Amino acid sequence: MNNTHLAIQFFLQIAVILLFCRVVGSIAARFGQPQVVAEMLAGVLLGPSLFGLFWPDAQNWLFPWDKTQSLRDTQSYLFPASQLGLALYMFVVGMEFRIDIVRKRLKSSVAVSAAGMIAPFVLGAGLAWIFFNYTELFPKKTSLIEAMLFLGASMCITAFPMLARIIHFKKLSGTTMGTVALGAGAMDDATAWCLLAVVLASFDNNWSHALVNIAGGAGYVAFALFVVKPLLAWAKRFVVKNDELTDSGLVIGLALMALGAWFTDLIGLHAVFGAFIMGAAMPRGVMARDLIARIQPLTVALLLPLFFTYSGLNTKIGLLNTGFLWLMCAAVLLAAVLGKGVACWLAARATGIPNREALGIGTLMNARGLMELIIINIGLQRGIISEGLFATLVIMAVVTTLMASPIFDRLVGNNHVQPMAEPDLEETAELKAMG
């Protein structure tokens, strides 16, 4: 397969992916699901779990997947394209993230984050012990400690970018519920990435690598927020003309996003972490407003669905071919819901948040979606988990994410959403500048 044929195949794949995601999205919207959730489900349906199950020849023709010819198959170009979409999306999420309102509910965010990490981690580690000793869901080269740490981290993660989209879809931005959930989700995911760094270091038998991951990540955050952010604030006068971001400003923003993603990928953290932090470092006002306006449409409509399809091509639900494995899948789902949703609800109540809002926080935090797919894709690529366990965790990620919107509407509804206190004058001016 030459390069010309690869390009032709890629264009056809894009057309099929985008149209299919829209069809699934139109159906999902009738059930109150945002488009990004529909795309996650569509990615699984395009993979071997449905399309490849009933029409294997057509699926293999559309998505040629030959692991022995990795430079000539779908993976060779779909993976980097999907990673670009993911990094750009997290860059936008970072620009939309408001640290100031998280600070106003810091106590609740910390409590919900701690509960949402400890409870599911303990349950996940316990399930890993069972899987390790009584199944073949972990490859032989994975140790018991690695298995327990990895599954624990997988269970305690929150779909932070998807959480941000659901909060936007539900018009919860700036509310106590949305603010606490976003703050807790950010803390949970940062901790989960640190746990993953420990697992990968143990797997590679290189603990200095874990120190580089964590120390490098902390140093990167400090550099982005205390060096890059002030420099960009100073440079706004050169990249903003007539209340609009110039093309040079757009290029600078994209280049910084790419450098941030490159660096965190280089030190062993995922590219999404670097892109998100760089987005948080972008000056609010015209620069962030125009970057979002110019990046978000193409990223959400074109590039992000490629990531979901890439993950779906790795998902083989048919590997869960015994009653015992399906029972283990149910155990994972139950532990995920109890460990995350219930624990976060109780933590929110303990910090004085009214019951309906606490239920909403627990429901939102239970959605794993995008970040779960990222972490388990890394686990599968590195050989830490088997394809069977990967399929189990994909099912858990899809189900918990699909549950979020209908359960939220059932338990909470938008009539019980309370706004945060009004921002101060400086913040109000900043928000007006962002439109």
C-alpha cells in the first residue's frame, strides 16, 4: 500500500467516521446525550465489536489493520491524527477552565476529589487481585502490584474533557455543581496520571523515570503558569489588533500547545496534560476567546471523532465470551459506580452541599469516557493489560458515561441548579471581553 493509496483510504475513513458519528449523535440527542458521548459509542460500533462482527470483510477493507505491517495500516495515520485532535480539544478545555471559581469551592472540590480517588482505587485494586489470581485478564509479564495500581488508577479517573462538555451541554458552567465537579475531576486526573507514571516505571523497571514524570510535570505546570502566562499577557499588545487575534497570535497559541504536548509526552506524561495546562496559561479575554472560536469547531467536528474510532478499533467485546468474564465485567461496572458516584455524593454532602446538588456532582464524576479510553489505550499498547480487560474497561467507560445525562436529569434536573456567587469586577470585565 503506497502513500497515495493511504491518503485515499484516509479520506474515505474520515467521511464514514464523521457521517456515522452524526447519525449516532442525532439518535443519542433524543435521549439527552451530548454529541461527544455519541461519538464515543460510535467509535466502538465501528470497531470489531459490531461492524467487524457482522461485516468483517467490509470492516477490514475500510480499516485495514495489520499489526505485522504497522507502517502500512490504519494505525500508522489514524493514531497521530487522533492525538492531534485530543491535544487541541484539551487545549480548548484549558482555556475554558476557570481556576478562580474552583478556588471558591476548594474545600468541597478537594473532599470530592479525595473520595472519588480513594474509594474506587481500593475497589479497583481489589478486583485486580482477583483478576490476577483467577483469570488471564492480565498478561504474565504484569506483576500483581502493577496490576493493582493500574486498575486502581483506571477506576478512579474521571473523564475531565468529557465532563467539561457535559457541564457545558447542561448549562452548569459557573454553578456550584459544575465548579466542584470540574475542580475535583482535574485533581483526580492529575493523580491518576501520577499513578500511571509509577506503573509504567515499575513495568520498565526504571523508577527514575517515574521521578522524571512527576517532577517534570510539576516543573512544567510552574513554568507555564508563572513564566509563559505573564509573557503572553505582555505580548497581547502585539498579537491583538482591533479587538481581534491576529494570525500570528493564532500560530503562537498553536505552537505553544504543540510544545506543551510534546514536552509532557517526552517525559512520560500524556500529551493531553501539556495541552490542557498550556490552555490554562493562555491570557483570558480576546486571545482566549478567538483561539477557542477558531480552534474548537474543526477540532470537535473533525479530529476528536478520529480518537473515538481509533479506540473503538482496539475494542473487541467478543473476547468476553464466557459467563464468568461477563460477571467480572459487571463487577467492574458496579465497583466503578459505587466507588466514584456514591463516594463523591457523600463527600459533597459532608462539605455542606445540598443533597440534589451533591447527587448531581456524584453523577457527573462517575462519567469516565475520554480519559478512561486514553489510560487504557496506554495500558494496552504497553502490554500491561490484555485485550479482554481492555474490552471490559471500555464497556465500563461507555456505560458510566451514558449513565451520566439521564441519571442527572432524573435525580437533579436543571431547576435545582444554583449559580455561584457573582465574580468580582475584574473577573466580570474579563468575562465580557471573552464574549
